[in-house]
Amino acid sequence: MNEPIIQASHITQKFGEVTALDDVSLAVPQGTVLGLLGHNGAGKTTLINVLSTLLPPTSGSARIAGLDVVKDRREVTSRIGLTGQFAAVDEQLSGFDNLVLIARLLGASNREAKHRADELLGTFDLAEAARRPARTYSGGMRRRLDIAASLVGQPDVIFLDEPTTGLDPVSRLNLWQIVENLVADGTTVLLTTQYLDEADRLADSITVLSAGKVVATGTADELKAQVGQRTVNATLADPADMSRALPALTAAGFSPTHDEARNALTVPVTASRELADVVRALDDSGIDIGDLGLGEPTLDDVYLALAHTPTAA
């Protein structure tokens, strides 16, 4: 495998007596999405600031496309785009003028800047609002314009710091599609989010931060398998059969629990194939099942198990 395009090695960041990042290491292959999860104050934005050259680390090192974020700061900034938690566009300018201004600041000619602005406005479905002041845009439109602005320089890496916070469901889905399109074109994305469904859909790998430390890393499925528990959930056709169902399942090697209010059984299993074993144990005892399902662990389970209340800023 090629060298990761984003690589952090033993990053520590201190602000006086507060340790915001504590020996953080990670690696992100090109053309993938790393989801960075953690409570407010876990260190997510601090890590973004270090990787995007805004903040030199107290110790440790980081590289973007092989370039050191401290020693090669100017070269790194030409390879990255950054979208923070709040829209950074000039609300008095139109969407078109915002993008043209950024392109000119990056060294494009007037003609090149206008072409790039038109291209991005079309890509982000903002062409009809191109000449309107950004202050008239909806929240979702502003976030799309903000991401478009971070892509003017055609960066290899884009940092998205909680880009969908405060957006309505439709705007969130639109931004998810934009991120997926960016990655399909080869862009690498580091995404911080508190929405677990967002990380589950977009991230190729996930790092969980708590109190400035990495407490877990892996794919969504790997993390679910690490801390989650599959369960077979069954409702009996006849509630009177519960007194026979529990010992039948226990004899088959399971540890069932009973929810009396719902007349339901929950049976922890280690693999989905054990669903058939649960059904067989009940069937052998002449017990009819009214409803049956397999419960899979979720990122919520991972998050609750690993992301403890932070003490870092």
C-alpha cells in the first residue's frame, strides 16, 4: 500500500495545564474518508487544526502527502481544503463573487477564476443562486458554498469539521452525496461528526477520541464487532410458552432474557448463523414464534462504550 496521504505520529497538544491531544496517531489512505468521533472537547477540532497547519503541535509530527505540516506549511496549505463548523464565506458577496475572490487569491487569472466558480456552483447545485448575496442563502446552501470554497484550489485533502451540524435532514443528505462524489473523484476526507449515522454511511474507517486520546480505531463493522453484541429477538405466539422457552434455550447453550411487558425474548449470539439454532431449540420444544429478528450492534453502542466524558478542551 502507498504511504498514507494523511499521517499523524504521536501528536500531543497542550494549552497550559490542559492536554487537548495525548499521543494521537492515525493514517488515512488516499481517496478514503476517516470519520473522527468524540464528544465536544474530545480533541477533534484541535487535531484538525494541527493537521491543517493552523496550530503547531506541542510534540509529535504530522504529514500531508509526505509534507511536514510545520516545516512545509506553505506547500501543505496548497494541497488541502478546510471547512470549519461555521460558514466562512463573505455574506455580503454573491456565491459567485466569493468563489472568484478565493480563486484570485490562490493565483488564478480572472478568466480561470470565473470558470472555476461556475464549475463549482454547478457541482453544488448553486447555479441559480450564483448572483445572490450569500446572506440570502439557506443554511444548507451556505454549507454547500462553504465546501465549494474549500475546493477552489482543487485540494488533495479536505477537512470537514462537523459540516452538517444544524442542517435539516434533506440538506444533510445532500451534503453526504457531495462527500461521496468527492471521494469517488479521488479526494481524501477527514470528517469530524457527532452524528453516528453520518460516520456509518460515509467513513471507510473511524477513529474515536476521548479526552484527547485515541480509544478505538477501525472500520464501522470492526468497531461494532469489538464492543457490540448481536441478539436474536423473539416474541412468542403464546405468552404461556415463556415458562418452557427459557429453560429450552438455556439447555441449548444460550443465556436468554425475558421482557415480560412485551412477552419478548432476547438471546445474545456471537454469529448470525445462531439464529437458526435459537429457532430449532424453540421448535424442538413445540413453541411457536410470533415474531423473530436479528439485532445487530450499532455505532451508538460503540460510542457509548468507548467515548467517555472528556476532560480535554
